[in-house]
Amino acid sequence: MHLSHRNELEPYVTADGSTIREWAGPGYSPAQNMSMAEATVAPGAATTAHYHRKAEELYLVTAGHGRLRVDDVEREIAPGDCAVIPPGSVHKLWNTGPDDLVVVCCCSPAYS
């Protein structure tokens, strides 16, 4: 079994300013066919619109409030919401609240 704790994960900042902590995936855990990471978006910030050619992705909102756009559909998101993002769908997050927006992201096949 491989077990990791959030406090042990080395965060890094992406080009759009989001902070990422990678829990599981090829290269840093035994998981080979999926990956899981935490993305933190600061108040007033947004991610860059992007897509994954082959990966299906799940977003689980654990803190904060914001908006999520997947292709042409945009919705408000809050803790407890889970979004399924199909392969090839362009998606983007905005933090619309006063606190960090925190989303757990799972990809299959693994994010690369």
C-alpha cells in the first residue's frame, strides 16, 4: 500500500497561478492508470482554459466557491459538488469567493 498525507506533498505553482499538490500518479506513487491532485485557486483568480485529449477528469470541490465552465456550460460550484469532465472538453475554474477555492482532481488515464 502507498499512503501519502497532504502535508507531505510538495506544492508547485502553475503558469496561471494555481497551486497543485499531487497525491497519486505515475512517477510519484504506484498508481499507473489514474492520478489525483489538489488544485488551489486564490480569490479572484482563474485557471487557464484547457482540455485533456484522452483523460476523463473528476473535480470534487472541498472548499471555497466559484464557477466551472465545461465546453459551453457554466455553473456555480461549492463544497460537496462533483463535476465529471469528458475527454476533449475545454474547462476552466474561477474563484468567485473570498477564500481559496480547493478542488480535488482525478484523471484517468493519469494526468501527464
